[in-house]
Amino acid sequence: MTLTSQNGTLESPRAFGSGYLFGIPLGDLGFFTTLIMSTAVGFAAFFAATFCAIFVLLFDKAATGRMPDFTITYKFVGLPVGIAVLVLTLAYLGTLWIKRKLRKG
């Protein structure tokens, strides 16, 4: 998809560039916004992984007939996935924030 500017030249939207993810300018986030966004993505990953693990254990219960321990979903699936995603998003967004601070001087 290309856009035409006022002088008639073709421009493409910034979708892939430094600090852009699907057209969202992640490189312009502040320090606290970076922390909040990383934490929110970590929580979302925790809940999504836990949800999927609960359904896997429910299908296991239906197939085998034995009652599984559902605390496994929190301890061994949700928590590691949530922490890993939190660390990765903090590293990515923190790097973008540091690069922007160093660039502005």
C-alpha cells in the first residue's frame, strides 16, 4: 500500500523500521510507558499460557479419566512463559528507549 503526498511523490507507510511494530511507533515510548507496556504484555502472556495449559489438562482428563493437578498450569507453564515474555519485552522496549535517549543526547 502506498500513499501519495501533497507534491505527488509516492510514500510507503512505516511498518518496518527502527522502533516500529506493525506501524506502531514503539520507539517513542517513555520510561514508565515502557515498564507498563512490558508488564501488561507479560501478564497477558501469563494468562494466555495458563488458559491453554488448563485446556490441555482438561483434554487429558477427558482422554485418560484421571484428575490432573491444575496447579501445574500456573507453576510450570504460565509463570515461566510470563517471566520470559516480560524479560524479552523489557529488553526490546528498554533498548529502544535507551537508543532514543542516546540519539537525542
